[in-house]
Amino acid sequence: MSSSDASAPTAPVVIRIPATAHLAVGFFTLGLFSIVLANPRWFAPLLVIPVVASLLVVRLRTVAERDTVTARNLLGSRTVAWDDIEGLRFSKASWARATLKDGTEVRLPAVTFGTLPRLTAASGGRVPNPYQ
């Protein structure tokens, strides 16, 4: 690869929750109906839970570009320059967290160890690829 290819702008990489997660929300809603129909007056407000879950599936994502990474959550988003990121941290049961140089952390929705090669490509090599 030539140096002109390495500095060429690339399309942003969008890492999101798969749309098939809506199926799980649908099955949860069906199960919730048994509770709601037992006493609609008291339990109907529980139907807000699957609506919020579907909104989370649609909204949560990480958009990685050559110079920045944007973590989008339910109510907003936060954009951080790659140069401000000290490293990435993975825990057993959650998405990646970017540790910033000032000591704070930013959760990167839908970024798992398996999506790390896509993040490596988008960052221009700033995030190491553990598979190489």
C-alpha cells in the first residue's frame, strides 16, 4: 500500500446493534402481554419497556472515522478525536470503553472484540488489530 492510499479518506464505519434484536424485543413484548392482560389498569405502563428497547436498538451505535469516533446513545452523542484516546478496555459482559487521556471513559456502543478489525481499519491503524 502506498502512502497516498494510507492518507486517502475512507468512509465512516458504523457499528450498530443488529436489526434482528427487534425479534427479541417482540418476543419479550409477547411475554409481557400475559402480565398486562391479567390486570391492564396496573400493568399497562410496562409496555413502555419494549418501546424503549426498540429505540435503543435503533439509536445505539459507534461511528468511526479516520480522525474521530462518535458514540451515539439514546439521548445524544459524544465525538472524541482518536488522539485523545489512550486505549480501549473490554470487560466480559459489555461493550468496549475508550479510556481518554484525562482519565474518563466513553462507552462505545456495539463495539465488541469481534468488531475490532473494522475499528482498526477506520482509525487508520490507531487501534491495533489483535488478529494480525
